[in-house]
Amino acid sequence: MPKDDLKETFIKTFKAVAVIYACLLVLFFIISAVTDKLPKPYHKRTISAEVTPWLK
């Protein structure tokens, strides 16, 4: 495989991975925003610092 083809393949692969990563990141923030607004039985619960001392 010539060097130019290898470089072109790397660039295409990098762009594809970057697009996938960006889509996953956006999807994460959308899902997080939606789950913050859910009613009481489905809401995100906050865990106290006494239960999780490593999160201080």
C-alpha cells in the first residue's frame, strides 16, 4: 500500500471515529438533561457524602 493511501485511510478512520465520539457525547448530554426532568419515581437520586466518602 502506498504511503499516500495509508495516510488517506488514517484520516478517514480518524474522522469517522471523531464523528462517532461526538454523536455519543451529544447523546449523553441529551439523555442526562431529559432524565433530570423525570418525575419522582424515575428521578436521579442524590447520594449523600456519608455513603460515598470517595466522592468528597
